[in-house]
Amino acid sequence: MAQIRGPAGYNIGSSQNRFNVAPGYSNMKAETTNDPSPLDAIREQTSKIEDWLDTLSEPVKPYLPAIGRFLIVVTFLEDALRIVTQWNDQLLYLHDYRSFPRGLNHLFLLTNVIAMVTCSTMVVLRKRANQAVAGLLGVVVTQALGYGLIFDLNFFLRNLSVMGGLLMVLSDSWVRKTFAPAGLPQIDEKDRKMYFQLAGRVLLIFLFVGFVFSGDWGIGRVIVSLMGFVACVMVVVGFKAKFSAVMLVVILSVFNVFVNNFWTLHEHHPQKDFAKYDFFQILSIVGGLLLLVNMGPGQFSVDEKKKVY
């Protein structure tokens, strides 16, 4: 009777010796494989922080979209109130310095006030978001042209960030697919949401570009600029975008309170209106970042690609 041969007879289970592999090689390879890269280490630590932030923000999370939308439009509401309370000064400026004919300056201001109040209310209530955002974008462009600020770099960059916040409002409102007739190609709501989330993320960071190019340099400014730059890059590429957006919210909020503290200035101080304008504009950008924290970076991001692969 033929002898029954065990696994050893066929060299099964001894592949290391069969291929002359050194005994310590497999252990060394396992240690090398398990050694995390710096990127993985950063991702692990930021994931822990994100989990802690999610737990901490749990009570306010249902209200986060509404808070974000309100903060985005608060600069438009403040601007409408300022125009109404300074009506005669605004008319005089447009007529004497911008060469607006009488009557046209009235129409310009009235149209802007009505558009800002109406569209801002629609954004907060999530009613006709497409038309509301288009109206507010039109206000940004017409005011830049009307007041002659289109070539002011700081104003231009800040308003790009405000536009980024408005695009985040649009992507937040597009949650359902549109109906497309058979045979006709059409981008659905989710596809448009991806593109607008990407555009909104990119535009939101232009505020920091304006911050770098304005003001005097000091050690505090260098530190804030470096931290802001790192967070901005993370937001743009969508790497730990929620964590980086929260970091930007904290930096901007602290900066806003200590630098744009218009409430400490005298009523007739020449910088009071400028500080108030900057304060509410930064609030709008903070609102856009809060929407980013709530929605996430979207599919065009490192975070989402990591989930896929």
C-alpha cells in the first residue's frame, strides 16, 4: 500500500525555506509595512480631533446650516442698514465722486437695498436659493462697479471669499436631482453640488490672500498667516477639510474680535465704518466655512478619494 504523504512531503507550509527566504525577513517586512507614513499619522490625529469636535458640537449640529446661512448674508443686511441710515451721505458720494446723475443715484441705492434685504431673507429661509444667490452676486458686482472698488485688491479678494460662501449656499440647497427627459443629457443636482462645493472651497480662502497683502508685518501676523496658509491648502485640496475649516473659523473669529472691534471706536472715528464693514464680511466667510463643516468637502477632495481607494 502506498504510503500516505503529509503536507511536508509536498513542501506545503514551508515556503520560506523552499525559496531560501531568510527567517527574519518576513518579520522585518511586516514591521516596515506597519510603519505609518507622516500623512497617515496626520490623518489619524486629525480624525481623533474631528471625532472630538463632532461630539462637542452635537447639540448645535442641527442648527449649523441655518447659522451658516445667516452669517453669510449678515454683511448684506448690515450694508442695507448702513445705506438707509446714511442715505444722504451715500447720495452725495455717488453724485459728487462717482458722477452719478441725480435720480440714478437714488435708483442705484434703492435697488441695492431691496435686493439685499429680499435675497438675504430668501437665503435664510431656504426659499428660491438659485434666484437669491444670483441676486446677491449681482449686488457684489454692481457695488464694486458703482463705488469704484473693482481695482482695490483687498476688496476684490474679500468679495471673492463672500462669493465662495454664496456658492456654498447653493450647494447646500441642491439636495435633490432634477428631472431630465429621456435621451437628453443633463447634469443632476448632485453633480452640480460637487462642482459648486469645489468652487466655494477655493474662493473661500482668498480672504487670507488679502490678509497677507495688507497691513504691517509682525511676529503674530507671521504665525497667523502660516497657520492660515496651511489650513487654506487643506481646505482647497479637501484634506481633513472639516478640521481645517474649524481651524479657520477659530482664527478668523479671534482676529475679527481683536482687530475689527468697531464697537470700541468713537462714533465719528474715520475708521469705524471700515472696521464694521470688515467685521461683517469676515462673519460671512465664517458662515461659508460652517456650511463646509456641515456638508463636508464633496467628492472632489482627498478625503473622499481616500474613502474610495
